[in-house]
Amino acid sequence: MADQTQPAGTTVTADRGRVPTVVVDDVHVIYRVHKGATGGSSPVSALKRIVSRTNAPNITEVHAVKGVTFTAYQGEAIGLIGSNGSGKSTLLRAIAGLLPVNRGAVYTLGQPSLLGVNAALLNDLSGERNVVLGCLAMGMPPEEVKRLTPEIIEFSGINERGDFASLPMRTYSSGMGARLRFAIAAAKKHDVLLIDEALATGDRKFRRRSEQRVRELRESAGTVFLVSHSLSSIVDTCERTIWLEGGILKMDGPTDEVIAAYESQK
């Protein structure tokens, strides 16, 4: 496994006989938030803060993830639920290596792939060209990209109301862009695929296709994490669910049990 940071001393016990793909060991993530310009921002005062190692008065720290520990295994689809601001997306970004952890450790098998609705595509290029570039960036050989491109476009559904695949991405709605991002990412087998709300952007037919694709990725020995406010999507695709609240892991277990406990707290 790849160690993305240094361990904090907490021991994570693995399940013998199963292959761990992600180990999150006592992870803490702290944001620094700028509240806007205020007084005391002169060069002299800034130098004093650097020397004394103190924060500017207009900077506050947000402890977004607080001591989260768990192990994920090959073949699992794991839902992440919690209220807004509970740390779900922050945790995904830490697992993907896009955010440094302040304390604790994240170990992963291979490089996790984070799919979010804000994943970068090139607005001035056509949808089809973005499919090609996205697949090449994931390491697919050109002949495989050529073979899969029509299937990816069909899966995304962007051509259901015209030949949008040949149009620039800037002409797409946010939902069309999100569906295309998911279709590109899901075309490749991943050791660990992290999905942030992408399944909530399409119609019922697209959600059914997406949920089936998540099951296929899981069955091919991958591990899928799904962040969603749609509890039905979690129930349909994930056998295990982690509940975060206020950055703290509140419950980790079978999806039906965690969902029932979560809904009883509302």
C-alpha cells in the first residue's frame, strides 16, 4: 500500500483473509479559512506573525475530520452519509491524496480515483474529445479508447436529445457534464473509485445504469466509496455505510442498520 502520510500511532486491525484497499488511521483534517480583510494586515504585522508562528486575526481553523479510523476491502461498495458539512467530501479528498492530513495516516492500494461533479473537463472541446482525453489520462491504450468511446457516450446519455457529443462542453447543462464525467471514470476498472454525488445528477434511467456500473466495479475486485444525499442510491449500491457527523465517525456497519440509525436521529 502507498503511505500518503506518517502514521499517528493508532493501530488499525485488518480482517484476515480479505485484501485491504484503504486504511484510514486516526485521520484529522484541519482547514484554514480566511474570513475577509480586516485590520492588522500590514507587512510589519505579517512579519511578526511569521516570526511568532501565529495566525492572522481574520483566519480561523476548521477541524473538518476528527480522528476517523476504518479499513476498506476489495469488493466493497461503501456509502458515506451525514448532514451537510459533516466531512464526507473532505474525507474523500484526503483518501485521494488531494488534501494533506494534519494527523494520522491514509494507506491505499494503488492510486484512488476521485470522481466529483466538479471534475475538470475542457469546456472548449467537444464531449467526444473530452472522452478520448479523459480515457488516455487514465492510462488506457489508444485502441481501447477508440473502441470504448461510443459506449461511453451512449452510457452518459448526452446524445439522447441531439448530437451533443460533437458540441463543446460549454454548451452542456451541469447534469450532462456530470453524467459524462461519471461515464468516463466508470469505463476503467479502478482499485479504488471515490464518487462524490455524481449519481444524483441524472434521471431515473441514468441512476439505474450508474448503480449497476458501481456493482460491476465492486464485483471486479475494486472498492467503491459513494457520497450521496440520496439514501436510496446508498441502499441500492452499498452493503456497508459509514456515517460521519461533525467530522466524527458516528457509525460504521451494514447499510440498513446505519441508515435506520441515521434516519432515527433526524
